[in-house]
Amino acid sequence: MNGLLDIFGNSQGLQGLLSPEQLKSVQDNSLINAGLAIMAASRGGQPGTGRASLGNALLQGLQAGQGAYQSGIESQVANVLTAQK
């Protein structure tokens, strides 16, 4: 599973700052967002526009997963830094 999650970002540099549970939560949310975006893209956009291609659906899913991963990491790091003040 780590190989798949590496497409969203390598969290090795964050292991001293974030707990394994925090990293897993971010990774889980990234995969959920990727899956939901793929499902949404596979159903098609506006009525009458047809379905997205497999490649386009995967691209949309990966972009959603990457965005969720990045915002999740930023949020977790901000929480840790706030707690240290």
C-alpha cells in the first residue's frame, strides 16, 4: 500500500513531526477522495456530455487524492505547531 500512497507524496520527512495515526488518517482520506473523484468522473459530467475516458477519470482521481493529501498534511502540521505554542 505504501507504493500507491507514494504517488500522493512521500511522508518520510514528516514521521518525526506527525504520529503514525495522523499520517494514516491523511493517507486514508487521500485514497477516499481519489476513489470518489474517479467514481464521479466515470458517471460523466453534465447530462448529455457523455462519460469521461478511463484515463481522464484516473487523472481526476489522482488530482483529487493529491489535493486531499497536501491539504491534510498542511492541516496536521498546523495542528502540531499550534499545540506546541
